[in-house]
Amino acid sequence: MEFLYEYGLFLAKAVTLVVAIVMVIVAIVGAANKQKPGKGHLEIVSLSEQLKDITHYARSVLLDKASMKKLAKQQKKEAKEQEKQEQQQSRLYVIDFKGSMDAHEVERLREEITAVLCVAEKSDEILVRLESGGGVVHGYGLAASQLQRIKEKGIRLTVSVDKVAASGGYMMACVADHLLASRFAYIGSIGVLAQMPNFHKLLKKNDVEFEQHTAGAYKRTLTVFGENTDEGREKFREELEEIHVLFKDWVHEQRGELDIEKVATGEFWPGIKAKELGLVDEIMTSDDYILAAHPQKQIYSVKYAHKKNMAEKLGMSFASVAQRSLMRLWSESRSWFH
């Protein structure tokens, strides 16, 4: 009994401490929410210059003094000619898109693409390094439309997938004039998924009534708290099928050579298999593609960033911790993935 008493006392102290911490965090977030969000700004960085610096540093370490001196003289002679060539070179603009479930990153993508389209020439190219497992239909539909803007301007669009472009991610990737994937990147998942819990039986068991009033036969087909009907389920499945048809039509419009019925099963494949199926054009990482373009092209990274207020920083911090925890649990429960 003494042990239970001490354990209960310890538990009470722990709970009190946690509640106190949560209250402090809530107070900080509440105060931070009153801050105005920071304005965004465009960041353009020369990747060509970064590659030159890396090359120079590596040579300074690996070559002896005599070789470095000889190389310096040679580079000095070539400098003026290189400057003339650089002015005539086409540009490769590199944009990164790492999409979440709600695809809120599309706002940043819109700004980046708009900025590039304002200055890009027909001879230039845009490389989008894409990573996404998909998410909401309307969000990724808009993201795909942003990439479509590039093609409509007549500028070459290359998309590179180093890790994953599935579902909504592939809806974006398939827009590319040239689609790259690393050998083990996950590609595909051309399908539609919707799921929700239903607590109706639990509410009924505890004598809790739930009311919902709608106008229109199918204003709400399935609900979380109400009693779902077979008619509602059937209508919901019809809606999913309609979205799937639109998804398939979009992919087939972008990549007409695909056997769309064969690949639009909701499955995904590693890059090497995806190439065999026609889902991608070439097996290559984004790093190799950029190196292959250097020094023939002037390469720039384009990023739209905005200054986060305190609430956003705290939110991102908590979200990052939660995401890492979920991914760790998922990895441990799906040992076959390794």
C-alpha cells in the first residue's frame, strides 16, 4: 500500500508539471499569435558559383603547389573567354518542392514559378526537385497546374524525384517534359483514398444524440458522428471513382504513351520498374542532372521564404517532433520496408 501511495503521489506531481508546461506553452503561443506574419522574400543563389568553389577547394587540397600554379595561369587566360560564354549561356533554375498532406507548400511554389517566368528565356530550363507522397486532391491539383504554367510558356520543365512522387506527387511529376527518378524512388500510386472513423454506435451506446440538418439529397454522404446509410456509402464511392477517372485522364493527357489502365491501380513501384512501365523517362538523381548541366549552363536555386512569427516556429517545432515520432513508429511496425 505504501508503494501505491508513493507511486500515486509521484504520478500526481508529474501530471501537475506537464499541465504547468502546457499552460506556459499555450500562453506563449497566444501572445505570439498576435504578431503579424512576416512578409516573404525571394532568395536566388548561384549553384554554379557554389560548384566552382567546391572544385577550387578540392583542387587546393589534392594538387601540389606546382600544379595549382600551373592551373591558376591557365584559368587566368580562360577567364575572359569564360565571362563572354557565361553571358550567352542558357540558365537552369532549380526549385524544390517537398509536399505535405494539405499541399500548403503550393503557395511558395506559385511565387517561385512566377518569379522565374518573369525572367526566363525560351532557351532556359526549370528543374523541380519534387518529393511528396500525396495528399488532398484540390491542393495537388493546384500544384500540378502551377507546373503546367511553365509548359504553357514554352519553357522546358524537368522534374526529378529522388525519394517519392506518389498519388498527388505523381499528379505533379507527370507534367514534366522530362521526368527523372532515382533507382529506388517510389513512383505511382495513381488512385484515390478516403477514410474516416464513425462514432455513431459509441454515441448511441452512451445515449448521446447527434443532429445534422442538410438541404440537398447528397449534401453530406458520410459523417463522423451520424448513422451512415448504404445509399450514402454508394454515393461516396461514386464520387471517389469520378475523381479517379479525372486523375487517370490527367496522367494520360501528360503521358499519352502510358497504358493507363495498367498503372492506375493505386500501386507504386521503385524508379527502375517505373521506367519500364513508362511512368518516368530516365533513371538519374537530381545531383547528377545538375552536375551534367555544369558548366554549360548557369544554374540558380530559386526559393521563396517568409519570416515565421513565434507561433509558426513553435508549431513547426511540435509538428517536426510529432512527424519524426510517427515515422519511427511506422518504420518499426513495417519492418518489410527496410
